[in-house]
Amino acid sequence: MGNLVEVRNLTFYRNDRAIFNNLSLNIMEGKITAIMGPSGTGKTTILKLIAGLLQPDSGTITYNSENIHELSRTKLFQAREEMSMLFQQGGLFSDLNVYENVAYPLREHTNLSEQLIKNLVLMKLEAVGLRGSENLYPEELSGGMARRVALARAIALDPKFIMYDEPFTGQDPISKGVLVKLIKSINSALNVTSVLVSHDVPETLSIADYAYIIADGQVIGQGTPEQLQNSKSSKMEQFLDGMADGPVKFRYPADDYAQHLLRVEP
Amino acid sequence: MNDQNLEKYKPNWFQQLLDYMNLKINIIGFNTINYVESIGKAGIVLFIAMFHKPNFRKSFPLLLKQIYSVGVLSLPIILAASFFIGMVLGLQGYTILVKYGADQTVGQLIALSLVRELGPVVGALLFAGRAGSALTAEIGHMKATEQLASLEMMGIDPIHRVVTPRFWAGFYSLPLLTLIFNVVAIWGGFLVAVGWLGLDSGSFWSNMSAAVNFQEDVINGIIKSVVFGFVVTWVALYQGLEALPTSEGISMATTRTVVYSSLLILALDFVLTAIMFGGLA
């Protein structure tokens, strides 16, 4: 199988800070590709760049062999109809209840009957364990529940390509386990291509087919979960074992700690 | 000391002045570019919102919903404010005009000042404070909570789905609210002048109807409210889209909406009044 998405020599600046510096990676069709890395390394940004929600400063991102940032607005929206993204905050519409949120993409892009839409919505909500919550509004949901509703909405149209932005954050252990299985089963049953951005190492590596670890705007390691876990690279060991001190910077650049404490501010 | 060492001790105030001026010119240039860019972006948003082919089956319910939240929910403040303004006009008009024996013209004073100026201007200022700020805060919140990005990811243009119905709702609502404002304010003035101060009801209405010209006064007042509705809604929607996705960013955008809209209403009122009544046309 080929690559559905190819990122080549990507450079992206936020103000004067380089988030990515000559970054290249591939998303293989039909597989789950994980992108991991410490907080603030631009994991969400890479998803937004792939989706065409942000413009890179240089480099290319191709989706289905088409440069996503050179598509016209109409063609970009057409390409997005087969994509889906689970946002970190869920992105649920606050004026619609759970049922209407999940039904929204179905109403917008299909002409299905109301009965069929109802069946599909209930099936998606059952899959994420939230059937029965149809009448609740987003403000009545916990963070974890909101993300599960958002997942139900993200898979409502059975997309070809799903991007998951931190799906496990804020989930209790049971929900986390269910989500891990759900992402895996969606991927294999529907032959979906998935990108999973997360820093939950065990959960992510348990279902990923291939993983990239990014830090300081670069890919610092890549491979199958087994290859990563057996890696002798000090950067990889530091990230996978969760150590603060090592070649990957945990601390923000600052003066000497003792001098900073003792310095008399004007 | 050789020449090089002497150079170090020379006062470099001229260089500092040049650097300072350079910095200031850079800042002015940067701000000007930003300002022009934001006007351009606001124009593009307006163009996309106004000139896209609507899908009536989906757009009409969205428009009705927005007319309710932008127009109907603004009614209480419009009704209360117009009633009090009308009463104050009646009271002030009567107490001043009675000194000159011209108290019969209170109806004329109330009607002309309302339909030409106070109705469109005060109505638009209240609309900017109530509906404009709500539109900015709502869209800013949708941006901060990734609702706009979710729409984009579903292949739905947020400008068509979010901005367009709100724009037309504001555009249609303000003229209607202005008409209601005028009617209620005239009624408030009538209550005070006739009901309380004892002015003759017949002369109140007959002077008013004789003085007010439908084409010149009423239609021109409605034209003003159409322009104000267009401007207030445009400013509010653009500020919402451009708000920084934080609590502070949304609050600053909301403030900007009220300030910019109010200033534009007052400035445009002068221009329109000069064209309509000042003989500039």
C-alpha cells in the first residue's frame, strides 16, 4: 500500500519560532500512524497543516498525490468530505444537542431519510458508549464524554482518513481502553487511514502500525512500535521512559536557577 | 589615543535619533499594513457572505433562528429605551416650547427628531451594544472551542454556515427595530405631552402629520437604519472571526465591536444627514 499523505521538507513558523524545520513524514494508507512527542512540539499543528487549516512557510503536503495547499477552496472542501478530525476540545456545536451534533454531517452531506439518520446516529453513539445521552447539550457533558461524542460525529460519514488529536486525554481507564479498541476496529473494519497524535505512549503504541516521535521541529525517531521500544537512542529512551533530563529539552530556556532566585528584580 | 579610540567616545546621539526614527517609521508602516490587510480581509468575508448561492432548504431555517436571536431578543431593550426617550422628548419639548407659545408643535418636534435622527441612531447604538456584541462573542467562542474548524473539517464553509445567516439577520432586523423604536417613542411622547401635560390631542397628531413627509423623513430614516444595520453586523462578524481564541481575546473583540460600530454609526450619520438633508446630494 502507498502513502495517502506525504509531508516533505515542511517548515512552519509561529511568530518567530520555528515549530517545524524541514520535517518529512509519510502516512500509510489503511494503517494507523502515530505522531508522538513532548507537549508544545506542534503535534496538533501538523494535523492542522495536513488538513489545510494552516499554511506552511515552505515544503509540501500531498493528500492523494495532490498538494493540499494548492487546491482551490471548493476542491479543498471536497477533499475534506472524505477526511475527519477529532479535535482536542471536541469542537461540538454548543447550540445543538448530542443527537443533532452527530447527525449534523449526515444532514449536510447526504439525503438520507430521518429514520436512517436516527439509526446511524444511535449506532455511532452506541459504539462510543453514549447511547442514551442524545438529549444532552455539550455544556452538560464532561470533557471525556464530549470527546467521545465528537468521535461519534467524526466517524458518522465513515471517512477515508481520520485524524485523532489527543483522543485519550481526560478519559478514565475504562473509556481509554474502549477508545483504543474502537480506533483499532474502525481502522481495520472500514479500512480507514488513521493518524493518532498523542503523548499517551502505551495506549498509542499498542495500536499503531508505525510511529514518529517529533521534538524540536524534527523527527527524532520513527519505526514500528517494536523498533521504537527496542531503540537504543538516548532521545527515544528519554521520551518513552518519561524522563525530564536528557537530550530532549523538557525545560524552557532560562538563566541559572539559583542566580534567578537570588537576583533582585528592579 | 589613536583615531579609533577617539571614535568610541564621540557622542552618538545622531545615530540614536536615526535608530529611534527608523523604529517609529517601522511601527507606523507595520500598523498601516495590518490595518489595510484587515480591511481587505473584512471585505473578502463580506463578499463571500453576501454573494454565494443560497440553499433555501438549509439557509432559511438558519436565517429565521438568527432573526430571532439578533432581532427578537433585541426587542425588550429597544421597547424600553424608545418609550423613555419618547417621554423625555415630550417633556423637554413641551417645557421649552410652551415658553414661546409653540406647545402645539410638540408632536412635530417629537416625530421629526425621531424618524430623522434618534430612531435610526439610538436604535443602531443599542443594537450594536446588544446584538453586535453578542454576535462577536458567539463567533469568537465558536472559534476558541474549535467549532469553526470542525465545520471546515466537515467540508462546510463556516462563512456560508455561520456568517451569512447572521449577516442577513442583522441587516433585516435593524430597520424593523428602528420602525418599532419610532412608533413606541412617539407613543411615549404622546402619553407625556397629551396625557400628562394636557396638550390637545388633535393638534398633537395634526401638526405631526402635516410636518412629517413620508418620502423625505421616514424613508430617509429607514435608509439610515439599513446602512447602520449593514455596518454594525459586518463589524461584529468580522471582529468575531478575527478574535484571539482566548477569554481576553474575545472580550477585546467584543469591546472593539461596540466601539468601532458606535463611532461608525455617528460618523456615517453625519455623512448621510449631510447628503439627505444638507443639500449635498
